[in-house]
Amino acid sequence: MTRIKESPSALSVKSVVKAEAPEEWKSGLTNPRVGAKVYRMSKAEILDEILKLTPEERDEIRQKLDDLDDDSLTPEQWALVDARMEAHRRDPASAIPWEEFDARLKRRLGE
């Protein structure tokens, strides 16, 4: 059974504690910062272990992964989007159909 607990390190590193680690994990490395054994797991092993977690634990992992993939816009980029949307609201006739845009772009790129 896998359970996640807070480690005593100042970095608040989460460590995975295995009740009985498989033999192939015994060659793991010791992390001197937290005094814990670090085991290497294959992607397949990780996916198998995820299935054993509670919905709350899986949600925590999902949120952490979402944080890693955070590709949201910067405030400056949002300001540009807002300015362009406002320009469109003021003059909707300035917009062109996708097909026309695509044709212009292909001509510009020499395609």
C-alpha cells in the first residue's frame, strides 16, 4: 500500500513510503536531505500505483500535474487579447473569414 506523508525537511518534500518495497526497488538512492530512501519506478509501475490511490489522492496528483502544465497567459498577453477584442467590438466589419485569412497567410509564406 502506498501512502504519502509530509517529510520533516524544511523543503516540505513529499516522500512516498512503501510498506513493502518490491525487490527491484531496493537499489534506490538515499536522499540525505530527508533521510529517506528514494525508489525508482517505471511509468507502468507509477500508473499501476495511481489506480490504488483514493479519489482525493488522485485529484491531488491531477492538480499538481495541471500546475506543471500551466501555460496561461501573462498579464501583458491578456491585455493584448482584451485590446484586440475591444477593437473587434468597435468594428466587427474589420474581421475577415478564416478562408481569406488562410489564403493571405499562404501567399505571404509562399505556399
